[in-house]
Amino acid sequence: MRVTLPFRGVELLRRLGLLPALNFSYKNLFGSGNFIIPLVGGIGYRNLFHHESWMEEVIAKVSACSEGAFIDVGANTGQTLLKVKKVAIAGLYLGFEPNPSCVHYLRKLIQVNGFRNAQIIPAGLSDAWGMVTLSGYAESEDDTSASTIPGFREHPAWSFPAPVMPLDDVPQLRTLEKIGIIKIDAEGAEEKVIGGAQQVIGKFRPFVLCEILPVYNAQNKEREQRQDRLLELLGILDYKLYRIIKTGDSGLHYFKRMEAITMHEDCNLSDYLFIPAEQVSRAEKHLNLR
């Protein structure tokens, strides 16, 4: 059912631990976007809040200079989908998500809002077809920190098998004329995602939005190697690296040109934009590149 319950009522249900036992839809002004937010067994609660306003600004600005389909790698429960629909990108939205609880929720979110040109593929992306172990590190089924990288964090709360595939093999892409943006939030698997998308990236030359979590220290050799390999793969494809610099209130400030990612511990410095070298001059007209 759809309800007009005030937000404080939803918050009370959450504090009482009742949200996981209820399924209902909530009409919400998501950052001034008028969307219906379903709550399915407690999943969807985060969508009642407007997180990461900088991401919405980035999507709006980048889509102005790179038109086409939006590929969302790590769609989770639709945080980016809602931003894409608010910005009103007209092309196809294609989301990839290996967590079946999140896939069920995403399809409900698309259905109740009547989103057109939005599809969900129930798989993760990698450099080969296969089954991997998806591990979550919070009790919630929709844990945003879930990863397919073995031992990416300590003490997983849950794990189960999940399918992965290369983006290069996705049949829905064969009829596309343009891909404007690929967004990657894969909790350590970014290098594998890019490794399986070489043909797509080479053909369509999209802008790539990517979270690359910190290496933290020299003991994290595997993280450092994955990071270096990711930069190498995109360097071979002639992409330029920019760090997304945010304001104190989580808005977008500017894009900082970088030749490499030095070791750091600040998760606020973990979001990057890769721009095809031949499009940098055009991007400067829409983006604050420094």
C-alpha cells in the first residue's frame, strides 16, 4: 500500500525495529525530486534521505558533455538511479547488481515510479563469467559495503554466491549508439570491472565515475596492486584522471587533475572522474577542471 505517513512516523517504525516486517510505499521529495520510495522489509530506508549531493551535480554536469546511456555498476537500492532520474537523463539506465535483495527492491522502485528506459541486470561485473562470493559487512541485506573481493574487509556478517560477467558481453549494449557515463561502485572490484569492459570503453568512450577506496598503508599490497592495475588499464585507453573535490557540505567543488593516486586514508578523497583524452577540451566548458 502507499501511505502519507509523515517522516517522523517512518522513523518511529525504524526505531521500534518494525520496518523489516512491513512493506509499503512512501511519497518523498528526494532532493526536490517527487518520487515514490518503496520500503520492502526495511530495504529502501536510505532513499528517504538525499545523500551525496555532489554526485547529483557531477551527473548533471557530465551528462551535459557526454550524452547517451548511463551504466550503473553496483546499483544497490537505487541511490544513483534516483539521481539520474531527477537529472532527467533521457537515455537508457542500465544497472548491475549481484545482490538479489537489492535487485528485487530496484525492480519495485522502477515499477512504482513508472521509470521508463530503466533496466536491472541481476549480476555483478567482472573480467570473466563466473560465480563469486558476495560478502556483506553489516547485518542489513542491502549493505552498501558488500564486496566480491575475498577478504576485502574483516568479519563478514553474511556471504552467498553471486554471478558476474564482463560488460563487453552484455547483449543490451549491442544496439546502443552512445554510452555517456559508466559509474562504478564495486568495493574493490573496480579493476576487474574495467578489465571486462575494454571493448565497450574503447568503442563508446564514456566518462567513467569511479569510487576507489584508499589503500591506507603499505601493508595493503593487494589493494595497491588493484588500484595500480585499474589506472594502467584506463591509461592504455588514453583516459585522464581527475579527483572529485567536494565542499564542506558535501557539494561539488571542482575536479583536480592527477597523474597517480598516492597513498592516503581519507574516504572523502575516494571519488574520481576519468575523462577520454580527446574530450578534455570539451569537458572544460562544462566542468571546473583544475
